[in-house]
Amino acid sequence: MVANYKEVLYDNETLVTQSLILRKFKKEDAPDILEWGSDEETLKFLTWDGVKTVEEAKAAIVEHYWSRSGIFAIELKSNQKCIGCIDLRLKPDHEKAGFGYVLNRQYWGKGYMTEALSAVLKLCFENLELNRVESCHYVGNEASGKVMSKCGMKLEGISKHGEKIKGIFHDVVYYGILNNT
């Protein structure tokens, strides 16, 4: 891993793909965040409780999304709409990272999250020189596993009742990818 990962993230705070711009959140994203952050189906497998008002969405931007580098708004180029978030969680001492993501349900199944994750994985391996990237999804959210698989991540195992989300135990499916694989 590069010595100054914060500088690398700063230099790469905007990632551009064919259909998307991954960038820092703006206060103007609050109505878009409210759209997907208040949708129970979108939030079903997230530990985040979401937002119920534009004011709560603005607070989420300031308190969470701006709290550190590596949290990207996913903007659709065609309409400049913030359709989700991808959050890179670096573990520099272990030369690895994890991630989490959320996408507005209206944009599911269109390849946008695969495109966003591919860009983040490229950043991880080419710029940050990480050894490993890992993440998980909960049984019942197989679409998330398909995204990871399409990006070259490999299924590594399942933990029975590995997480308790919103009062319900979920089996957790783990994926990982190594650099140069």
C-alpha cells in the first residue's frame, strides 16, 4: 500500500466511468438522498436506518458523508442525479479495504453499481496498491453478491447468523479479491 493513502484519496476524490461520476457529496444531493434513503426496500439489508426528511439528509451529508475521504456519491451523468453511495473503508495496517454501497431502487439491475464498484476496485489496486479488498452481503440480497462476482470478487464463505440487522439475524456471505487476480 502506498505510504500516503490520504493523499491518494484526495487526488482521486472524483472517479469518472462511462455512465457515472463518483464524487464527494454536495448539500444539493439531499433531495436525492431522501429519495433512496427513505425507501424501506432499498434500506432492507443496511444497518443504516435512513432518513425521513431533507433536513436529515443534509445532516447525513455533513455528519457522515463528509466525515472522511473514500465516501463517494454516485452521480448518473445523463441527469446529474445522485443515485447512491459507495463507501471505501481502508484498513492501511493490513493493506486492504472493505466497502459498502447503496443504490436508488429505480436504478437497480442496470449495471450502475457494477460500474461504480469496478472504478473503486481499480482505485484500490492501481492507485492505493492494496493487497486485498473484501466485503459481504446478507442472504436474501443476492443481487449484491452478483455485483461483487461481476467485478471479479470470489465467494469465500458464509457465516450463519453472522449479523443482527434491525433485530433480525442474517446469514452473511463473504467475498474477496486479491491484487493481480
